[in-house]
Amino acid sequence: MKNVLLVIVRIVALVMMIYFTGIHLAQYIVHNHMQEMPLWIYDLIRLTLDHTGNSDIREPDDLSTIALLSLLSTCWIAAALVVIPLYFIARKVIRVRCQRLKRKTGNPF
């Protein structure tokens, strides 16, 4: 039971880290680098909407909302691609150091 609970806590912490990292990355990009929606994002959204059969969505507010949501989801994916490998690297380093410390001191903790 203790191991299952520990795994659940690790997964929740990893998901929360990805969530908040993606949000802060998106806020940084929007507030510092995007005063208006770039033309390439507009063209990409229009192309996607036209090819998926949603060509009736033409309101500028809807397009800007879709642009922000696509930027946010892209930031979440980028955060996951960075955070997950760093998590596994840190876990391996901690495990190796703990094993070295156990052998060196004979301490079971």
C-alpha cells in the first residue's frame, strides 16, 4: 500500500509540475513576445478549421481563443518533453547516491 501511495504521489507531482511549467511558459510567451496573434498561427488555425469541417467558425474572438489554447497545449507538451526526462535523470542520480552512501556508511537509510 505504501508503494502504491508513493507512486500516486509521484505521478500527481509530475503532472502538477508539467501543468504549472506549461502555464508559466505560455504566460511568458504571450506577455513578452506576442502583442498580437502572429499571421502564421492565424493561417494554421484557418487551415485546420477548414480541413476539419469547422469552416463556419469565423469570429475573431473564437480564433484568438483557439490560438491561445493551442499555444498553451504546445507549452504543456514542451514542458512534458523537458520535465519527464529530468525527473528520470534526477531519480537515477538520487538512487545511485543513496546506494553509495549505504555502502560507505552501512546506514540502512
